[in-house]
Amino acid sequence: MNGFFARLRKLVFPALLLCLTCLVPAEIIDDQPIEKDLTPQSAVASTIPTLWIIGDSTVRCGTPGQRGWGDEMAGFFNVQKIQVQNRAIGGRSARTFFTEGKWAAVQGELKAGDWVLMQFGHNDASPINEKPPITASTRARGSIQSNGDETLDIINILSGKPETVHSYGWYLRHFVTTAREKGATSIILSPVPRLVWTKEKTIRRSTDSWTLWAQQAATQSGAHFFDLNDAIARRYEQMDEKSVRALFADGTHTTRDGARLSSQVVIDGLRKLPLPGLHAGLQATAK
């Protein structure tokens, strides 16, 4: 009997802690809470090309008062020509979007002629693993910070299972290559900037880190690339600090107005890329 309860505790305890983590307010753990999947979107019509969007809570956010830029993208497209499926989930890194099977679910629905728009990075900076004891703020979602092929074998503290952790760029390249196997085209975006002003009155960028690795991954895998990090930062720098602050719910997540600005920047970037099929479905102004 004691052996039975020991095995039960080993199976249930990590899962229970994962659920408790979902309930902890963001300000207690960090600025990227683990969100559950949001309400499923409408079924995908097989005859219409689809723009799939994957990422974290800066792309799709279920927290009241916060909005991801992906939530505003559908209004830019003629629904008779292109449908938009925003499958981003809060709290996910490129690594956990892969390990939790979220990418496999999207890949299973991909078809020839679709596009995949991806933006990760914020949560990939989290710890790769942590030491006991497990607390509500324990994270094991970080990626190796590079575009290399190096790996790290761990026993994941949350799942209790062995895992081979890859680089941030590796996960992006995996998404691109497996999307191509289904006939889909990928666009990698550098992560949106946080609300951090430098002493020179510029927005802090990730030029030598996440942006660099995202661009390298795009080049290596043959995906399109748009530097969203720099493009949004330049838009903010054209505004006064008070106006920029009004676009944020916190230092990372935007309000609806902030999400609309970011989505417009994404659309402007897509228009500059050689994506004629996608361009054909764009509307002059968002609805």
C-alpha cells in the first residue's frame, strides 16, 4: 500500500504543481505567466489558405486588459481569401511550444499554400531547468541561447522526465522545416521589444541576441525574416514616452491600442516580403 501511494504521489505531484502555476498572478512569478489554451478558434476551412500565427502572450493573451498583436491580425485580411488562425499561447517558449505538442497540433492542420508566422523569445530567456524545491515560480522552459546545434540533456524538474533541450534557433528551424514538409511558407519575426528606455532615450533592442539568432535561423532554414523588434522600437521612438507608456498594460504586454500598433507594423513588414499570395488577401485598411 505504501508503494502504491508513493507511485501515485510521483505521478500526481508534478502535474498538480503545473496546474497551481497557471493560477499564480503574473506579478508574483514573472511577466510571462503560463496560460491555458484559450477558447478554440473556428474550424479551418480546407479550401481557403490559412495564415497560422504561433508565439507567446505578446502575440495572443488571455489576461484582461492585455492584448497580443496576433489578436488584431484577422481584420487586415479578406476572409474570403485568407483565414487567420492565432494559435499563440501565453507563457510558452519556442521550446515548450514544441515539447507540449502545440506545434504538432498546428502542423497536423497545415496544408500546401498556408503560411506560418512565428514570434518567440521572451520565455526562451527563462531557466532551462531549476533545482528543488518546486515552487509556484519554478520554470523549466528556457532554450539554449543561440542558433547552434548544441544540446543539453536534463531531467525536467516539472515533468520528472528526461529531455534534450535545444537552442532557440533550433526550435525555430524545426518549425520552418516541418512546415515546409506540408507545403507551408514560414516567416520568422524577432520578438517585440519591452518597454525599456535607455539613457539615450531609445528603446532597448535585442539586436545581438534574440534578433540575431532569429535572423540566423531564418537564413539557415530558408524562411522569410522581418525584424519586428527594431521596427516597433523605431515607431515608439517617434512618439513621446507618455504616449508609448499608454500602449502597455505592463512592461511587456500591450493594451488593445498597443496591439493594434504592433499588428500594423507586422503587416507593413509582411508587405515588404516577397509573399504575393499573402499580399493578395490583404485589405487596404483593417476592419
